[in-house]
Amino acid sequence: MPTIFVLFWVFLGDKAVVFALKILGHYLYGVKCEVFTDHHSLQHMFTKNYLNLTQQRWMELLKDYDFTIQYYPGKANVVADALSRKMLGISERGGVLASIEVRATFIEEIKAKQFEDENLNELKKKTVIGKAQETTLDAEGVLSFKERICVPRVDDLIQKLLTESHSSRYSIHPGVTKMYRDLKRINWWPSMKKNIAEFVAKCQNCQQVKYEHQRPAGLLQRMPIPEWKWERIAMDFVVVFPRLWGF
């Protein structure tokens, strides 16, 4: 019975072994194989005293195969290790190299619409002639304030940015302080903190779930009763009464 060597040079460790067995499972049933990995701790995966829930699920899959895990340092196989970290897929006829590039779409949209805002246009003119001290223009002509990109008030761009920073799956409804701290790293616009506070205050989920961390005010306390007439005198000045409907 031949021995099949499975080489899977990635950083994922035990996840990579499970993934390789799922992909090559139809070749490995009933065949003794060896798994080479550059993670030394995987050699002891079958002899661990404690396994978390994820590893217990993996053991149900791994017990169906007859294989042994051997440690092979990545430095000893530099060529294969370097190629596999850049290669996302391998076809039958040859290698297919692929790359993934992630860009923030909001940044590009802000740069494209930045000078549709009249206030930012005025600020840009002052920056060019040197009258604005804390604003700068980069090589692409993007206006920044204290090394933070200026966000224009056009096409509800600020509202979209607030919604993405507060209500998306990756933000999980932060409070005013945390949301302001995260946004001010790369963004700036006038009344920024005020807009963030108003946006969070209008969030229905935050109003229903989050609670105040202040101490309760307690019950109302009576004013002390004076012992003699004219001992305590107070005065309120009422200037304008609110208008009532129908009067």
C-alpha cells in the first residue's frame, strides 16, 4: 500500500489539516498517509488531555483516516513554504496565482466628492495661499486637517459613514466616546463629536438595550420648613410663557 504525503504549508495549523483532509478525503480513505506540517504542536493533537469544542468536532473527522502527523520546519523547505503562502489555488494543470486587495470604498468616495462642499473649497483656497495653519494638501490634492481627511457634507456621506461605523456587523453599536475615538483617527468634519452624539442618541437598538451607568438620583427631599415668618425668601423670574394650542 503506497504512502501519500500531504504537504500543506500555511499558518492555520490544525485548521489546515482538517481542510486538506476534506479536500483530499476521497483519495485518503483506506490509505495510510503522512501529514507534514510546520506547526510543532500538532504532533501532540491526538494525545492532548483537553480539547475545546471545535477540536472535538475535528476529531470526529480525523478518526476516519489512517495518518500520522510529522513536524517539518518551514525553514527546511523554503521554496514550497514561500509559494504556498502566496498561492490561493492550485489547478490540475499548474499553479494559479491570485491576489486579494482590500480598499476602503468610503475613502475613495470622500476624495472624489471632497470639494463639492463649499466650506471645504474655501478651506482649500486658504491652505494654498498659506492662511490655514493646520490643513494640508497631499500630492493627490486631498485636503486633510491635522493629518485626518476632511469629510464633505454632500450626498448624505457623513450619515453613511456614521451608519457604517455604528450599525454594521463589525462595529456592534459602540457608544459615543468609542465611536468618536475610532472615527477621528482618519476622519474630520466640523461639529464631528456633536453629530456622533446625536446619531447614537437616535439609535433605537441602543435605547432599548443599553442603560445608564450613573447612580440613581433617589427620592425627592422636602425643603426645610422655616420656624419663623419671612425667615426664608425666594424669587423666580418668569419671562415668557409657552403658547398653548387653541388659545
